[in-house]
Amino acid sequence: MHPNTILRKEDCEVARTAEELIDRIESVDAHFRVDDRIEKELVKRFFEEIRPLGDLARHKYLGKTSIYLRPRIGNQNYHAEIIDRSSGKENIARVEIVNTHLDHDHALRMEYLGQHDGVFMSGPPAERVGTKASGGRVSIAPGTVDHQEYLDDLIATIGARTADKLSKPYPADTILAVVFDDSSLNPEDLLQLQLYFHDILSKQTLSKFCGVFILGMSGRTFLEFGETDFPRSC
């Protein structure tokens, strides 16, 4: 991409195959991190919605040349479309993305990680000395919380943010994509979470949505429940 090109909404809302979408995300990622000319709302959408859509593409749609993914930036009540063109016409499923890991503390920890070799992902809250604009640095005190307490809080957060989506209206063919931070979880934690997703969360969400995708930020976790494939019956 030419360095003088300013990324715009229209650049993001192109329907692409999984491979094309992943390549596009990787080619513009650095621009979204440093180019102050890009609208702040578009930057927010890129990291909260478009990158997770790329993760979904990597898990499920590689090699499927008739499936296209299209981010949607706007006020509609969903964030992306999955388009099946195998029949010669477009069959569309809509995707609503809920990020369960994005809060102020997490943002500060990710900023700290970018400045250092590692970061405590739990424990005392992260703090900033001074403002970001003035060059203030993030400070994190060493320490951890009880691991089961951390996992319980994670499950509670996922449940609460998903419940918020259940209170809103969506088209009948909408799939919910739940994105969570699995980067600091061990195999036993992931097994406990998988049981929660299967036994509780999926049953709750399938009362409203056609299907559910579960996406871990690390790339290790991908689950799906309900009607997530074409042809669709919902």
C-alpha cells in the first residue's frame, strides 16, 4: 500500500475470500497502529471487529473459494457478513462480534507488553504515570490473583457481555462471535471454559442467534455451535 494512502471505510468493506481478508489485514495492520490520519472510529472497528473476522476466516474458511467475508462499518445491528456465492447468487449470514476482553486495564497491559518483553495479565491494576500524550508510561506491579478467581471472573465477564447482546434485536440469520482472551490459560482452564461454552453459553445464545462462534485471541481456541454452515436452515 502506498504510504500516502489514507485507509477509509470503503477499503475495509470489500468482500474478500478468507485468504484475501487475512492478507489484507496483515498488510494494513501497521498503518492502523501508527497513522493518525485514519478516523479513530475506524481504528477501533479494525481491532475490535475486523481482526477477529480475520481469525474466524483462518479457522473456518481457508480454501473455500465460494465463501466471502465482508466487514460492515456502520450503524446496522451486526458487524460482518459471510457470503456464499456457490449457487451463483449471494446467500448471506450476518455476524455480530462481542469482545469480552476489551477494557481499560487490558488496554494498559497490552501497551505495557508493547514496551517490554512480558506483562502480568492479572494481579494489581495497571496504572499510567502521566498522560499518554505527554509520554506517560504504564506501570504494573508484580503479582497475581488466585487463578480460579481469575477464571471465574473471566466466565462472569463473558456471560455478562453476551447477555447484553441477547437483549437486542437481530435478523434471524445472525451468528454471534464471542472473542475472549485465552492467552494466559492452561489446558485445564480451557477445558473448564469449553464445558461452560457447551453447557451454558451456547444454550443461552442459540435462543436468539442462528449459531455461535467462540474465538480465543491466541488462536488456540475455536468452537462453533448451532447453524454456522451453508446451506442455512434458519
